[in-house]
Amino acid sequence: MKIGDIAKRTGLTAHTLRYYERIGLLPYVLRDASGQRAYDDSVLGWIAFLQRLKTTGMSLREMLRYAQLRADGPATNAERQRLLEEHRARLRIHITDLQAALRVLDDKIDGYAGSNINQE
């Protein structure tokens, strides 16, 4: 697949894909006879996983670390697991914080709905 195809299927821009390749987040992509990137279908699953990590707030530095460990092969499975477990623990704390903030907003909205008094 060409870079435009990958961009359409992932929602990332071609610029972002080239950047991810340049910094090592995406594996090196072979070029076709005309010099254009020729992506393998397997990159779609990897990009989807990276997008999930980004959505959950994983830093680019941690994503790069994970990508490097992945490139190093199965011998790094334990370290990759540890990295993901640490991220999951931080994510759970963040979700708890977000849920508490949501409860405050819900209470405030309920207060507005129940009265016409000036609320902060």
C-alpha cells in the first residue's frame, strides 16, 4: 500500500506517517521501483496499537521505547509487558481522576437544572 492508502485507512496524515518512520516509531518501509513507500498490511495493526497508546496518554518517548523493544524481538517480552503494566496503572489513576471530575460536573449541571440561582 502507498502512504496515501495508509493515511486514509488510519486517519493519520502522510506527514505524520513519514515523521513516525523517521523517528523509528514505524519500522523501515521498503520502496517500490519508483521510490515510493510500499507498506505491508501488517503495519495497520501496529499503527492502530500506537493510536491506542497515544489515546491513553502514553508519551512519545515511551512509545518509542516500546517500538524499539518490539523490534528487538521476543527476548524483550517481559520488558514490554512491564512497560505496558506501568502505563496501565497510570491510566487507571487518570480514569479515576476523570470520573471524579465528571461527578463534579454532573452535580453542577444538576444544580443548574434544579434551580435558577447563580452557581459558581
